[in-house]
Amino acid sequence: MNKDDLLGVLQAIYDQGQASRTGLAEKTGFAPSYISALVAELRRRGLVEEGGRSPSRAGRRRVLLHVVPDLGHLIGIRIGRANTRIVVTDFLGKVISLKKVPTEISQGEDHVFDLIDRELGAALKSDNLVKGIGIAMSGVIDRNSGTLLFWPKVPGWNNVPLMRRVQTKFGLPVVLEDSVRTMAHAEQKFGDAKGRKNFVYVVVSMGIGAAIYVNNRLYLGADDLAGELGHTTIDERGELCSCGNRGCLEVYASGWAIINRIKSGLQQGVHSSLL
């Protein structure tokens, strides 16, 4: 029995959510007898289990397989400028717990790291099935080293080896990724982009970002910076952006830009019916 074939079938079941033996044979091109042997081995190892049957208008309904939800639990932590969110899910993405706490970045880098350590430590203490940690931040990230290169509008957060620090502290596999890209991945796995191979996911919040999927894969670009929509220059002589360039889209259309424009207008005596 080929190990790659075993992993391939396991991946196919995970990607589809549920799959029948017949469907797996059709998808992989393997003989039904070989699929049955591979599935039997996956079940023996406690990786997949049977659950439910596929709908059928005629004939016998197919038994469906899915990855065991408690194969491992995962922690996701989204570190935002205002709030930090900590979620624990099972292996299939079902939310087990969700918590939101103020980030309080004005108190400095050490405070934020203490917050991360405290919340991750509490989550791990309450769940001994956790096998990995994912961190999302709205910044410029070196995906290979897991380093936060730059956090817009947050002074002092440059070249922070965040992935290595958390990995060393807790001894678990850690992934660091841009927030918008993590949202796009979740949308493809669970949301409106499910089953779509090509799409662009755009977020307009306090900043502006995008994630691009091409042929079912996240498109990163030559420097891993594809999707930095907010820092696209629209006016070369425009206002100074936090990234150091002038006239970025984010300077004019982000949440920060709208708030600053409202403040400026009010200071100049513009009347607002909302205030």
C-alpha cells in the first residue's frame, strides 16, 4: 500500500467534507478494491469514520466517509489593532470556543505578547487535543520565516519573529498569515467561494486588503505581496501613507481615512445630523 495514495485519499475526503468509496474511486482513478483497502487502513488508524449515506433516487445509498473531527483541535488567533480574537475548532472547522479581548496596542509590544501568551496558554490548558496554532495579522508578512515585517499604523512592530516566538513558547506547529488571506481561505473552505477555483476576496475595514485565488491556489506574487490592494498608489502626489509611500488607496478609502475625514470636517465646522 502506497503511503502517498493513502494521504491522497485522506486529503480527498477532507477536501470534500464527505465522500463515498465509489466517489473516491471516480475522483482518484484507483480501482474500487484498492480504494476499499485504503479506506480500511485509514479507519484502522482512526483517521476517518463512516457517517450517513448519500441521497439516492434509486438503488442502494452510498455510505459516506469523513475525517474524524477530534483527530486534532486547532487554535486560531487574530491579533487586531483594537481587539484580539481566539478561536478553538475541531479538525473539520466546527467552532468549540470563541473569545474576544482588547489588544491595547498602545501599551506596547511586551503587553501584546503577554496577552498572546496568556490567551493561548488558557486555551491549551482547557483542551488537550490541540495540535497546531494559526496566527492572523493585518500586516506585511514573510510567510517562509513567519516574521511580521511591518504592521501599518502600529509603531515599533517591524521584523518581529512572531511565528518562532510562539512556536518556542508552546512547542506546537505555528503558521503566521495575513488576515485577509486567512479569511479568503475560510471562505473557500466553508463559505460562498466553496468550490470556486478563481476568485478575489476584498476586505475594506480600518485598512484595505485582498486575496487572490488562481486555479484553486492562493496567488502570492513574486515577493509574496500580491493582494496588497490598500497600498496601490492612486495619486503619486497624494497624502503620505503609513507605509511610507504617497497616495495609497488606503489613505482615501479605508476606515481610518473616513474617520480622519469626518474629524477634519467637524473641526472645520461642517454640520453633521448624526452628532
